[in-house]
Amino acid sequence: MGWWQVNADTLAGSRFVVSPLAEAVSCLKTLERGTAAHPGEQGWLDAHVPLYRERLAGDPVTALLVRAALGRTWNADFVTPTPDGEGTGDFEEELERIRTWPPEVARADLTVSLGGPLPALLHRHDLPERMARLVEWVWTRTVLPEWPRRRRILEADVVARTARLSRGGWAGALDDMRSGMRWLGGDRLQVNKHPYPPREISGARLMFVPVTPREGWCSWDAPHRYAVVYPCAGPLAGGDGPAVAVPEALGALLGAARARVLVLLDTPKSTTQLVALTGQGLGSVGRHLKVLLDARLVRHRRAGRAVLYYRSEAGETLVRAQGGE
């Protein structure tokens, strides 16, 4: 299994980073796969897969390139550059990392993701530029129109992970972050199930990067930066999701509308998200949140430009006691 040796100083300096480029690449991987990981993703695929396939049909070199780059067990490194960790959130600045990747290094990366020699059609110098154009197309056509909503989801996941970190330490925050990842104890973090040799990353910057599709990978710019890209928690990644049942006793205690807000806060959400999920007006949701905050059933925290609300321990206990989870 692949694991990283991480000392206390590296963990103490680690951080969560929102990366528009990672979101775009994860969406590219989803489009290439062509199958929905959950019901909330199906509508997005139905809207974008036909245009994606049409674009690749007219560009056979790029079509072969993306299939080679997104290997069965490994992504070509130049497609998934490690974020710089500065948190600027500038897509064009991140994309430039792909565009300016040395062509000879990109070809070497592809032999790793392919697990064999490069096809003759890919023996060319414009592969980084071609990949950058495709990722930019995915970003512009499929991600950017809904980026504000996606960013709120990513920021909510970060708040939820941070809350779990404060309650259960790094083991609680990381163990279910992505398939095959868990804290092994001591100073060892298992990042996947592949039989790769251990990596000593003490002293490096360690970043955790959420994305909304059910995709994930590890990357590094050794020895300075390492990143784990992971899918958001299921309830967040699925978008608004199905209607949430409110226990009758909880509705009688708090009022049905207010109880629904409390039940929905199993993961952090903004006022805007609660308005969309409940169908209530902004003023009504705001009044419910104030009452819940005053009763200490809910807490709030700023994430970027948004204020996210989530259940306190008292709120969790109340919902569980009434059979809400």
C-alpha cells in the first residue's frame, strides 16, 4: 500500500485548499468515464457528455491524449499539477502549470500513466498545450456556469472536515476522505492501496483539496508540496439531493419549518443553500437560524465569502433522540 511518513510539524502546517483546476480536471475525468457516480450527477452528464464527445471526435490526437493521460491506476503528472497552496483560486494561473509543462517531461509522464510505450500519434511537442485547451474547455463549458454553487459545496466540506478534526483528531478527519486512505498511526498516512514505496514528506507542505465529482488522486512537487485530492462527502457531492424527512416529534417541538432547517444541517450549509432546499423565503430561514443559534442547537462559521451553519453537539443529540438520523 502507498503511505506517506508525515511528522507533527507537517501535519500542523497542512491546510485545505480549494482549486478550480482540480475541480475542472475531476470533471474531465467524469466526462471521460461517462457514467454517473450518484443520481445528482446524471443530469450534468446528460447535458455535457454529447458535446464533450463531439469535441473529441473532431480532434483524434486530443482524444488519444486524454485516454492516455487518465490511466487506469495513475494520472499523467502534468495533468494534475500540485496546487501551490496560496489559495488564490485563479483558474488561469493554475492552468498555466499544464500549458508550460516541458513537452519531453509530459511524454515521459504519459508512459507512466499508460504503463507502456507512447503511441506514435503522441510523439509530438504540443501535448501540454492540447491538454490545457481541453481542460479550459471543460472549465468554461461545464464548471464555470455553476462555479459559485460548487465553491460553496467545497467550502462547506472544508468546514465539516475541520469540525471533525477538532472532535476526533487527524484520524477522524482523514480516515474516510477517499477510498484506501486512512491514518495508520505513528507518523504514517496511507494515501491509497497501491503497492508503492513509502514517501518521507516531513517538512513539506501538505494540502487536502476537495472536489465535487467522485474522483480523487495524489500529487506532489517533491520535496516541497504534496496534495491529496478527495471527493466531497456524499450528501454534498450529490447537490441538493432528495427531500429530507422531519421526525414528527421534532416538528412538534420546534415547528415543522424550523425542524427541517435543523435536520438539513447535518453538513454545513449557507443560507442560500437552505433557501433552495427548503423552499422557504430568505427572511424565514434567517429567523429560524437565529432561534436555533440562540438555543445553541446550531453554530456558524465563515468559509471564504460565505457563512456556513451546522449543528452543534446539542443539535446532533436532539435530532438523534427524535429519530432523525
